Amino acid sequence: MAKHNVTYQPANVTVEVDPDLYPYGRHGEPGSLLDIALTHGVELDHACGGAGVCGTCHVQVVEGMEHLSEPTDEEIDRVEACPGSGLTSRLACQAVVKGDVTVRIAPS
């Protein structure tokens, strides 16, 4: 599989990821934005440990929404309850990377 770039704003940190190495850690879904961030030293709140039930890992997708896994109904319900959520909102623990993506980490 091809490698992908994941950029986290506002830190402007870009990480090259190899899907063949998923999961990187035990943070959310294997290959999720949270899994990638924490494994590569990018700080991202995750109060529930990546179970998708708290919403603290809320991110806004700036580019590459089509390169993320489809959200489940449960994720959509949870992210809609997050302050500042919108059409480009995802839970980092649930959004699995499948191509180049840029996200903005929501302030905690």
C-alpha cells in the first residue's frame, strides 16, 4: 500500500504513515487519526481512551475527507454534540486514514 501524509493543525505537524504498519498503538481504531497522532507525539485529547464515547478528540477535516473511513451513526451522534462541530467534524479515534489528510484539532 502507498504511504500517506497526515497533517495536524494548528501545530503544522505532518506525519508520513504506512497503512501496512497499522495499528501503531492502542488508541482508537487501528490507523485512526488519534492512533497516528499519539504514536507520533502529536497531542490530542482523548478522555475515553479512544472508545468514541466522549468527543474530546473532535477534529475538523480541512482536506481529504474522502480519504477517511465512513463515520458510523454512533460517531455522527457523538460528534454532533461536540462544541463547534460542523459538516467536516470527525472523532479522531474513529476516523481511519486511507489517504492524505489535513485536520485541525479542536481547542479543548
